Amino acid sequence: MKFKYLVSAALAVTLSFTTIAQDKKALVGGRLIDGFGHRPIDNSVILINGDTIEKVGQVDTLEVPAGYEVISTEGMDVLPGLWEAHAHLMLNGHSDYSHWHPTYKDRLADEIMPASAVQLLLAGITSARDLGAPLDASVSVKKRVESGEIPGPRLFMSGPFIQHRAYPNTEFYRWGIDGVKDARAKVNKLADAGMDIIKLIDHDNMSLEEAQAVVDEAHKRGLKVVAHSHRPNEIRRGLEIGVDNFEHTGLTTAPAYPDDVIKMLKERTATGRIAGGPLFWTPTVEGLWNYKLTVDNPEKLDGTCWHRGLKPDTIADIKQSIRKPGQFAYSQLVPLRRPTLKNKIAQLREAGVVFMVGTDSGIPMKFHCQSTWNEMAAWVDVFGISAMETIRGATYWPSVMMGVSDKQGTVSAGKYADIIAVKGDVLRYINLLQNVDMVMKGGTVYKINGQPVEENL
């Protein structure tokens, strides 16, 4: 459909930096999937003033006022900016952590994490949870993204893991605890530094009192708590102490979650709001499922989107490390885990947990420019989760979990103008998200017609 205030196709293709940087914009003509999970809005109009959405309507009922620059979204699906609920900005796909950590530890704040951030943003990720990195680097990158000094998603960061004992040579991004007093002190150190999340691992090896102190102090300071779910006892202990969110589809090669764990999950999800809201779960399942496919066809590793922001020697190092993708010690159990995934995902869904899209982005062969859409495609195409539910798992639910749904997660009046657009029908073809055509964060356009807006990056 054509309307008097739509830009021509030619103008839409040649939007200048001046045009896409001005304060008042209108996205006009596309089908809006707003994140609430209802029927999409055809021929949508989204009015944006500064960093905020003013109004949402349709072309026949909401006129674009004078002074707004129109960006045509005709023929496109328009969505809230995506969340990546489990990223590792300190990692960029290298296969050997024993080499990566000592080699790049001093380059995290200036090179590695900023590169990860801009790669995520250009992939349509306007918000990301970074779950595990040194504190100083995390604070630096978070502040620089917030100030606009460097481009990236809105970052919700954990800083270092908290665990019973840090593994050898990982102490710079993993903090062990020694008693209840130390547990509370380390949580407060992270809170005082501006972190948003506490990440627990090996909490089943802590005393109950230590683990409970971590959660209680985090909640007292307004921080969410996410916990690994690799072992049954990590889940049992996590439920006992009241964590907000479990990470991963764990239990290694076991075919299913134990009956008592599923019973405990159902008891927790049955309490709903009484227990502080839904029980969230980030399955990070795509890397496990697609590992064999990548080994059989490693061509995607030759893509260059993951090079952005990295120095030539870093790129060369990563390339060298992934030359033989089927031979990593890191992935030796993955082929045995793959057959268990459909059953475990079905168990978790039947137990009533709320899934969020997260990928472990940054781990071997998982690049920030590809990870999130790969996870979403696996949910839909492999695990039978509807496209609409998947989109909500990457938009609405993470904003609820992180307590920011008043400003994020949906395309609606009063929210940040964090919006993406994709040519085609993502409810039928979810993998169209591998080529996000427009990325807007806070009203600033970082990508248009599939191309980065370099002046804003």
C-alpha cells in the first residue's frame, strides 16, 4: 500500500546519516510483532521522539505529524530489539580457553568485549546479559556503552562468577567464597560496582548457608540471581535457595532430568507470583544441537561478521584454533548430549518454566553475530516452539525477568525505541533473522537496508 507520507523505495535505500540520526522518526508500513504475543499489526506506524516510542498505530488511523522523518518498513516485519540472555563478551569463539585467557586477559576492555558488543548490536541484539567476565573490564565496557562512547546493546552484567572455589587460573573472572560473611561481601562488591546480576556455579558444593547468603544479599541489593543447571544438585540447591533463573540444558549425557527434580520444578512453577514471579530458564541449546552440523559443514566459520572490532592477530588466532572443529576437547561429549536434548526441553516446558533465548555466545565456534538467531531457529525448527513464543523469549520475557519491562521488551508507547526490522515473514521463516535489515537502539539507527551506519558505530 502507498500513502502520501511514505518515502519512495529509492529514498528508503539512500537514507543519509543526517536523516536517520534526527530526533523525530516514524517507521511506517511494516507488520508489527510488538512482543505482547497477540496478532501482529499490519501497516503499522511507530512514532519515535528521541529515544522513546511516542505512539503506535496503523497508517489509516495514525498520521505522521510534520517534522518526522519517515523510514519505510513496507514489506518488513518489525519487532522489538532482541535480547541475548546469555552472552560472554570476554570470549569470541576461540576453541582453547587455556590459551585464550592468559593471551587476551589484558585486551578484554579495549578490544575483545567492545568487539563482542558491536557484533551483537549489528545482529539485532539491543539488550544483552553478560554472564561472566572480570569486574574492572565489565565496569569499563558497561559505562562506555551507556555513555555512547562505544556501540553495543544495553548491558546487564554479572561480572565474575561466584562459586565455591575458583578453578585454577580462572580467578580473574571467577570468585570463590569462604563462609557466609565472605559470600555477602562479594555480592556487595559486585552490587557497589554497578553489576545487575549474580551468577552462581557449583553452588551445590557450597554450604547451604553460604549459598543462601548469596541469594539473600543479592535480592536485598536488587540484583537477580542466575545459576548453572548442569548437575541435578545444582538445580535442587538453586530451587531451595530461590534463584531467579537457571542456565543451560544440563545433566551432560543423562537421558532425562530426575523425577524429583521435575517434581520440584512443578512445585515452584505452581506458586507463580507468590514465589516472586515465573521461574525462568535459559536452555542455551543450539550449540549442542548444531555442533554436528557445523563439523559436517564448517563453511559458516569462514564468514567475516565476527571479525568486526578485532585486531588482525586476534582474528588469525581464532581462525587457527577452529581449523579442526570436530577435534576440540571442549566438545568431546556434545555428540552424546545431542540425543537427550528434545526430551529435556520437553520436560522443562511441561514443568512450566519460562524459556528465554540465550546461547552462551562467545564459546568455541559461537560468534556474537550469529548466535542468537541460531538459537531461535533451533527452538522453532527442532524443538517445536512456536515462532511467536520464541520471539517473546527473545524480547518480552527477558525484560520481565530483569525488571525493566516498563522500558523494554515491547514496541509500545513509553518504551525505549529499541526496534529491528526484517524483510519477509519471520513467523513463517524464523531464520530470516540471520539478516536483520534495520537495527535501532534508543532511536538511533545503527543498521539500515542491511548495512551498518558507520557514522554511528
